[in-house]
Amino acid sequence: MKKIAFFLSILLFMGTQALNAQTKVITGKVTSAEDDMPIPGVSISVQGTTLGTVSDMDGNYSLQVPENAKILVFSFVGMKMEEVAIGNQTSVNVQLQSETIGVGEVIVTAYGTTNREAKTGAVGTVTGAQIAEAPVVSVDKALNGKIAGVSVTSNSGQPGAHSDIRIRGTSSINAGNNPLWVVDGIPVVTGNANDFLNTGNALASLNPNDIESITVLKDAAAASIYGSRAANGVVLITTKSGKDGKTSFTARAKFGTSWLANDNDFGIMSADQLLQYQRDAIVNAGKNPDDPMDSYYRPKELLSRPLTNWMDHMTRYGTIQEYEVNATGSNAKGKYYTSLNYNNTDGVFYGVGLDKITGRLNADYKLTDALESGGRVNLSYLEGMDVPMQSLYYSNPAFAGMTILPWTPAYTDEGKHNWEIAENSNQNPRATAEYDDQWGKNYQLMGNIYLQWKPLKQVTMRTTNAIETIHGEGRRFWSAETRSSGATLQTTMSKYQRLTTSNTIEYKDVLLNDHSVRVLAGQEAMKHTSSYQYVYAPGVSMDIPYVQTGTPGSIEAEQGYGARTLLSFFGMLDYNYSDKYFLQASIRMDGSSLFGSNTQWGTFYSVGASWNIHNEGFMDGLSFVDLLKLRGSYGLSGNNNISAYRAFGVYASSAYNGTTGMRPSRPENPNLSWEKNSSWNLGLDFTLFENLDGNIDVYKRKTTDMLLDKNVPQTTGFSSNFLNIGSLDNRGIELQLDYKILNTRDLVWSVGGNISFNKTKILELGDNEEIAYADDGRLRHIVGKSLFTYRLFDYVGVDPTNGEALWRDDAGNISNDYNKAGYTYDYSPEPKFTGGFNTDLAWKGFSLGAFFEFKGGNHVLLIEKRYLSSDGASMNLNQLREAMNYWKEPGDTGVNPKPVAGNGTNSNSFSSTRFLQKGDYLRVKDVTLSYNLSSKLVEKAKIGGMKFYVSAQNIFTFHDVDWWDPERGTDGIGYGIYPMTKAVTGGIELSF
Amino acid sequence: MKKLLILSFVAATLLFTNCTDFLTEEPVMSQSTELTLASFDGLNNATFGAYSPLVSVNWYGASFVLDAEMRSGNGYRDVNKNSGRYTVPYDLNYTSTATPALWGTAYYTISAVNNVLANLDDKAGKDGVTQEQVNNLKAECMFLRAFAHFDLVRTYGKQYTIDKTALGVPYLFVTDPAGKPERDNVETVYNNIEKDLTDAEKLIAANYTRDGVANSKSVVSKLAIQALLSRVYLYMGEWQKAADYATTVINSGEFSMWTADKYAAAFKEDTREGGEVIFEVYGLKSNEYDGYWDGISYMTDPDGYSDCAASNDLISLYDEGDVRGEMFMNNPDKAPTTYWTTKYAGKDKGNPDVSNTIVLRLSEMYLNRAEAMSRGASIAGTTPMADINTIRENRGATPYDNPSQVDVMFERRLELAWEGHFWYDLARTGGSITRTHFSGSVTNQNVPSDSKYWALPINKREMDVNENLVQNPGYDN
């Protein structure tokens, strides 16, 4: 051992000697050209080598360089890169120019990078810094309102729930509408990956703080290279790589609390309000509320019982806490970024919570001058505690909290939870939250390893191989403590696994000075499998709550398995003449196991061109124009978001008479193919006066070969066949503006915003003029109309003479007979416009930012009001306070119908326009105040930096929807949802 | 250079073959149609699978039987105790968008058996499969095909005895995935039913019943084929043949009349040991097509959805002491004066409970024979009176002395009430309906013998996709 140590030290010594023999030391100072202030942290390197250092707090640096070193490169985020010839100097001082906002910023694109000056496609970006402070569990929530044309809709406010993202509208009815997510070059699994959780969001395994940038590819020129998966746009996520310089550590801690949003004084009735309402309804029905023999016996004595506000009883202040450490650094050969994050959220409803641990290691290492290797590895563990949500179950606290009668006691005389609640089917969600055991866990690995070889300066070959695996498990144990039916157990195990290989070769050169060319060819293959096992065991013992003790013969088990593969070949060409004219073309051939034998391969392509007008000679006189760029593109992409095996004719097992046979389950479909999406885009980018940035895009995209179930004669043995028969189009306009109002040394104030308008129109639905939305027949797809149209009975209002509900029939006549009501097709849940705006003010170490998000032109349907504003139909449920505003005397208009106990008139129909409302809202999504410790203090404390902040989420929302919150999912119907919550968080960030 | 070309060619070929393999992912949780129909075992499974839709709520699992009862006058709707279901048959408010869903379900079973029959012929002699096995499978398929078409034609077409030239339903010997078949006339359909059943009768082994099933009365047997033939001939007015086949079944000795004390319990049996049942549809929650809350039991459960109650017009017909008059119960709390049939009161298999639906039983054979004889057939050693009294004596009812043809038909209504017969018996004999105990819409309270409702409309969705279909008279497309 000693010998080895000795040998090593000799080697080390000799090495140092050798190095000393051929090097010299260069020192210097880096300052800002604007204000001469020193710039710490500038990366200084010797061109063509891996030698480098960073400037210290005073901007000074010292670097040992080889005698023959020629050029030093100075680079710093937000500054223009500077190259300085060394010559004989031993002292090199430089001044760095700040970069005009936006223009030089590197934008990650498919299989490469670009910048604002060079791009031809329509892309939007969000930087990691923009999402770091928001208390979001997953990255999809962070895109809300940030990018024009990207609409994010929450289906649930539950921590960890996933969102629906629509890029430039909705393109499909039966194949999905969510974009492709690509993390560090590899398409990943998205959506809910746990059978027993509303919150098994696969993207939650990404720690938002690990994200360096998000790019959204919107048009064909940007996205078509992803071929059969690109039709709904692509979201590219790049995680952080190691920063240049010595290792720095950052530790973060964040705490917060959340509560149910309610900005319109919305709520349920108190006990005395409800009792008065019910007694009035009983009198209106010609009965006596004080008659104990009557079925509607509602004596005033009810108020002397213990009273409970059940909504308050079901909810609480949620908590948010998050801790993180990360480290980043580099040396001459390698760089790395690593982080560990713990996030714990307890929801506003009892029994809802989420625990998440994520760890990441991103490492890159130069094996030789030409060979580089590295990996991106993300590990995560997610554990969600759940209760039934998203439907009008008795066990859903979001609904039961509003319906259980206030005079129903919350506790028994013994002080236990009362669950014998007749009006709620003997269920008490507060009790089940305590006694039941309902959770899901996801163990997720997402990682890739690459090897990159540059045999020549112009040529890069790269292979990236990735694995993603999500192992999920879940348990639902319904305790016998709160049920007369005994204990029931359900368990699930699921596995998603995806293997991807991506191999590219790139040639990049500048020919004859002005002709820049980049050619890329590539091949990819992907195999995705998913499987699950589910067991249902009623009657399990409370002592051994496992399947073994379930009722024999009643235990049921189920298994599922699916696999799909994708094989691709693709190529790209980028050409640019003298930074004025840009041309980009791409082609991709995808073969997929999902489609029929006749149509397994598809070819997708795009062409795009752009013209940098500001680089033309004739623009020389217009010095205020920093950038003016015209872009155009056309391309074809595909949508393959369908479930596996749809092309096969299959027999399914069919149990009957104690044994199992096989029955025809689907006809063969050898021509099943992708939905195709052809899109045009025309865009203009500009930067004026160095402080006004903007872009405008107009687009049209047409979906053809849309997959629909076509009715076939039932004499064939089937009712329908899944065929490529429909078409629809989306057109829209997007505008994004950013303006730096003030930009001085101490004070920086910027504002920005975006708005986009989209219109969807169905062109063809095969043989049909109208088909029902698969999830809810109240929504229809109708040729010539928007994608979603409500089909609702036309409610006119209240008859001022007698307080009855009035309906308009098909002939336009008004009647009080619900059975005569005609349908109206005038409303849609799709927003006409979406957007957001922000303002950021920074003064010395303080910064104050606010971000607003809005949507409008859509309608939402409040199904729940059938029960909660029922005009006397739901006499054993609590009602909304707004129900008290009802017809009382002739002449009253604009009020609810007169409540009559036992109301059977359908005045409270949930298929009518009565409960349809405008869904417009403006949300103060985020307000954040932060303070960065001044550099003097930081230096004294010998730390790298320190920051405090406090942030408020959804602190106020302007809207007219009679509900906690206006967001009801993309279909506008989402009943029983966990509403959006408000949150306040505070945090501290320390780097050293 | 040449070498390089060859090498690239080889590489390209390899790559292409590998691509094809890589892109082939076949379903494993279900079986491809091709594979299912390739082997005898697969065909055997596919034949058994063809039975499972019989228990669908569209067929014997509920509405084929209950619809017929609700529109025949045997049914009643309690105004307080119902779930809003079954109003269309009760009010006879049929239109092309509100008509029985039997069409799709029955043609589904027909397609399933046609798939088998189209692939069965070359299987004998291979892998140890005998001709007898093939023949038995064929017979099962032909029975199911005839049976499905029979229920279709008597629902959507006029009756053979009323107008056999009227439109029936397409009789499909082959299911064409692109087919848009025309409606055959009633006569053709019955001739094809007769052909399938008589062929099946010849093919099936005398002792054949399918292995491995819970209830051997829910699969095809030679006697089931013969019993169905008896009914089909009765519907065709072929009295002698109807009586002959009934006699064959009665004389087989396989079945025995339920006695009065066994009668109620017989409708709660899960599987059968002796007794009357010749063929029935088996109820169980684990059936693929179990209707659960929409199943026949919950629909006639006084404490369930309860939409299908029995009318006093029916209940008042039973004599004192007739056990069949006690096959009704009320809901003492919620509807003390309304009664529901107990023929589907369940097999004590949970809530909602499940029941078997009897399709063919011995009493029907006596009733078929009695009716056939009263209309001209003759069978040595028996008379209509003897056959009717065989039933009445086993029910605690007073025997008849010289019953008229009306008495025979009356007995048929009493015995087979709530088993889906009465409507069709009225239809084929040109009867009419007068309802006195009635809570529905008065428009169609009474049904004259020339009403359009004796043939129900073809569904609009089917008319829309098959331009070769013609709607029944009196209905809009």
C-alpha cells in the first residue's frame, strides 16, 4: 500500500513538473462594460483545451495556460462571449457587453439548439428560474399562461394531479390531445401512472428545480421531426448540467399553507338558513313542517341539536414543505449537477397528501478530446394518500361536505365519528379518511446514458440509450369501523417500462464563409410495455387485512398487459446564408406496432424558412430595430395516441355458466392508421430599442384521417369499427410581448404578456353529423361547430307570475313543462382566448414579481347544482346559499324557481342551461417577493449567496362561476373535483 | 465497390426483416380472431362464447322477457316504486329510436356461431378430433342460430300465422363484415329456422351435453332442439308437427312435472336435478353479460328497481289454492298494494340477486300439444283435456271438464306468465289487449289486433347504416 502511495506521489510530482515546464500564468479582471463593476463567476477558458477557471468576487482571475495557448474565451450568462488573443500578455482585462434580451439566448430544439435569430419554427420557452419558486409539485402546472398558444387546464387542485395541456387547440376526438414530452432528448411517459391515485402524475417525478429550460414546439417546422407523435406539439425539457467552475452547493427550504379558494362568497347554507328554506318549500308543497306524521317533518327543534358545518368539517389548512440540496461543478474533464429533494404536501381535505423524494445526477465527462460520455439519471419515490374524488360519490368529501345536513351530528355520543348518515348512504368521508387506508406509491427511474464522438470538427456522432420504469402499487382498505358491510381490500400493482435508443450523426460546417450548413441523420427505436394486477377481496379480517382472509369465492383478480413499439428514421437539414436567410427541412419515417399491417409506416415532414430583415443592408438606417424576422413553415405530423392492438381482430374471454368461452370482441382493421395533422405557420419576431421583444404567429392546422368509431350494421356482429374518417381544423393567432421599462443598475422593471386565440371547427365525422362525447353525452361533436358543443335543454328563467321554471321548446314557445324543452347548441367549454401577463420589479437585492393568467369565452356546467340548488327536490341534502334567492312573490325575476318540497318538475335538471355559466377568469396566479443578500454581506459571511422569498399562489381569482373555483377541466363538466386551492409559501435559499 | 454494394444489400435486408419483427406486437390478453378459429379447441371455446350474450339484459337477462310482459297486460307500473325504466314497453311508446336492443345482441350471437360454422368443416380427423365432435358443435351452433333468428323474427316481424309474406329479418347463414343484408320475408325466416333445427336434430348425439358447465340445462341438447321445434311449429300453425315434437320430449322420460309444493322452489334453483326445465339461461354475477342492477331479478324485486310489477288483470285470474297465484309478493312498506312476480326472486347469490330465465320447460310442451290438438292435431292416448289437467293437477287448481280452445290458451297464460310468452301468443293468434289495471299513458292502454305494435320497429341506427333495410309499416325511419 505504501509503495503504491509512493509511486502515485512520484507520478503526481512528475506531472506537476511537466506542466510547470510548459506553462505561464495569466491574470486579469473582468468588468461590465456598462458600469465598470466587477463580474464574479465569469468562466474563462483556453480555446481548444479543457483548461479554465472562474473569476472571483472582485472579478479577478488567475489561470495557468500552456505557452502555446492563443485565445482566452470569457463567457457569462447574459453577457456576450468575448474572445481575446493572448499574444505575449500575462495580464488580460476584459469588459463584457450585456446581451440584448432574448436575441442570443440559446433555445433548445429537437435534436439541437438554436437562438432567436436563427429559428424558423414557432417555439416558446420558459426558463428554470421562472418556475423555481412556485410551490408546484410537477412541471406541467408551471406552464400555465407562460407561453402563447399553450393552454393548461387543471382537472383537480389535488397536490400532484396532472393537467391537460393543449398546444394550439384540440386536434382529436379519440386519439389523445396531450403533447409529447421529451426530457433530455428522450420521450417520456406522461399522465396518471398509478391506478389508485388521482395524483400518480408521471411527470411529478421531475423536480421542477432541476429544470434548466422548457421549450414548447408549436408548429410543424419545430415539431414534425418527432413524426407520428408530434401532432399535439412537443414539450422539450432540459435539465441542469454542471456549471463551470468549482463546486457550489445550494440548499433550499420552503414552507407553506394552502386552503380552499373562494373568492365569490360561495358556500353552503347554515342550519337556520337551510331550515327556513326547507320549511318554506314544505309550505309551498301544501304540507305542514311541524306535523310529525308528515314525511317532511322539519321542526324548529332541529336547530337545538349540535350543528355542524360539514364543509368546514371535511377541510383543513393544507401544508407544504420542501427541502432540497444540490451541488454543481466542473473541472477540466467533467461537470456534474446533482440534487436531492423532498416534498411533502398535505391537502385541504382530510386524507389527502403527497410525499415525494427525487434525486438526480447529471454528469458529463470528456474521455478523450473527441469522445464524451455522460448520463442523466432521475430517481423518484412518490407516495400519495387519496380519497375518492372526481365524481359525485358519497365518499367524496368535496361533495359530501356540501350535502350532509347541518343538523346531522359529526360525532356519536361516545365521541367517535358518526357514519350512520342516512342522507349520505351511511358514509362519512371524514371518518373514512381516518380509518381507511388508501394509498398509491410510484417508484420511478428515468435515465439515459450517452456517448458522443467527434471524429472531425464538423462531425458529431451520438448514441443515447434510455430506460424509464415506473413501478406502482396501491392499496385501498375500507375499514369495517365505518361500514356495516365489513372490511374490503383492493390492491394493485402496475409497471410501465420504456426502452429507447436514439442515434444521430451530425455534420455542421460553414462553407465559403457565408453558407452555414447542418445535416443530421438519425435512427430511434422504442419499446413500451405496461402491465397491472388487481385484486379485490371483500370480507377481509380487520386483524389481518390482506387477501388471505377475504371471503372465499368472492375474491376477484384481474391482469392486464400491453406493448407497443416504434421504429424511426429521420433527417434534418438547416441552411443559412449570411445570417439572413434560413431554411430548415425535416423528414421522419415512423413504423409503429399500433397500426394495421397495410399502414404500419408513415412519413412526416416539414419545411420552414425565415428571413432576418434586420441584417439586410437597407435596414442600416433603422438602428432601433435590433431584430426583425419573418418566419413561415408547413409540415405534416401524426397522432398515434391510441391504445395497443386496435388493428387486430380479437376474441375476448367471456365467462358464462361457470366456465369461460371466447367471443368476438373487435373486427380486424388492417388499414388503421395515424391521424394526420398538416399545419401552416406564419410568424414575425422583433426586438426594438433593445427593450421591446415580441412575436406574432398565425397558424392553421388541419387534422385529417381522424380516428372515429363508425357505425356499421349490427348484422355484421359489431356495432362500430374504428376508422380514419374525420377531419377538423384549428386556426389561431398568438401574440407575445416583453418590455423592459427600466434597466438601470439598481432598478430593473419589466413587463410581459401573451394572448392567443384559437378556434376549432369540425369538418367531417364520417357518416355522422353529430356524435356524443365519449365521457358525457351532454357534450356533442357536431360538424360545422366547435369541437365540443353543449347540448342542453333551453332554460328561460322563472315565470314571474308563479315561480315555475320555464323552458323554450324547439318551436321557440315558452312552457313550464320540462318534457317540452328543446335543446340549445349555443355554448362550448372551449376557451376562445387564453393568456397571461407578468411584471417583475427588481431594486437592489429585492425583487417583486407577479404573474396573472386568464382564459375566456368558455362555459362551464355545474352538474352538482342539481342536488345543491334543487328547488326542493333534494330535501335531505344541504343546499347552496345562492338557492335562497328564489321566487317569493309575483314579479320576481332573475331568481331561482320557487322551491317545492318533493319537486319533481326537473327544474333542477343537470342537462339544462340553468346551471351553465360563463367560465371566464383572471387569476393572480403568483405574487413573489424575494430578497437576495447584498454581495457585501455575502462576502462577509463567506457564502455564495442567500435569498429569502415569500410567494402567494392563486391568491385571488376574478370570475363569475358559482363555485369555489372556475376551472372545471377541458370538458367544462368535471364534477366532484377537488377545487383549486390558494397557497402562501415562504422559503430560504443558501448557496456556498 | 461491388462488395460494398452486396454488403449494404445484406444489411438492408437484415434490417428490414428485423424491423418487421420489432414492429409486431400481438395482443396477449385476448386472442386473435385468426388463432381462435384455427383449431377445434378454439372453435369449441368460440361456440361456448356464443351462449354468453343470451344472459344480456337485452335478451333473457331481462328485457326480452320483461318487455313482452309489460306490453302484454301482465305487467304493471307502480307509480311510486319504479326507477323510470321500462316505460316504453308499458306505454307501447315504440319508435325507431325507442325499440328493443335485441337486434344487436341476437345478431352478435349469430355472427359468433357463423364464424364457427364457417371454419368447422375441415377439422374432423385432425389432432384426434372426431366427426361426432364436429357434428355436436355444428348442432349447437345451428340451434343458437335458429333460436336467435326466431326471437328476432317474432319481435320485429309479423307472425307467420298472421302474414307470412310480411317482412321478417335477414336470415344470416354467413356473417359478412361488409354485408348490408335485406330483410327476408317471414316465411323464408321460418323455413330457415326449421332447416337449421332439423339439421341440428340429426347431427347432435343423443346423449350430448357440453362438458364443464355449471348447469347442463343451459346448453344445447337433442331434447332442447326438439322442444324448440315444437314451439316453432306451433308458431307456424303446423299443428301436427308441433304436437309430435312435444310428444317426443314428453315421452323422453327426462323431465317430470313440478308438483304444487315444489313449484315456488323450482324457480329459485341454481342447477337442476330432474324437474321441468329443458333449456334455460343461467344467471350469475360473474357472467360476462350479467346485468347487475338492470338484471331481471332487481327489475322485479319489490325492493329493487321494481319497474316491472304484475297487473291485477293477471293476478285476479288465478283460483284460490292455485300455487301460481301465490307467485307474487308486495313491498309492505313502500307499495303494499302492488305485487311483483317471484319467478325471478333470485338464487340467494347476493344483492342484487340473480335468477335463471327458463326458456323451454315441460309444461310448455303439454300446453303446445294441447293447443295443437285443439286446433286439429291428434296424438294417440292423449287429449287437450288430459294435457291441461296434467298441469292443473300439479298446481292445486281445479281440473277442467272438457276445456275449450279458449280455456287452453287461458291455461297457457296462467302457467307461462312472466316467462315472455303471452304477448307472442296473442300476436300469433290475432288477439288484442285490454288493460283495466293500468297506470301508464292512455294512448296505447288497449292494443287492437291490427295495431302496428305487433311488429316492433327496426332501430334507426341500423336503418341509417344499411340502406337495404325497410322499416315496418306505421313507423318513421
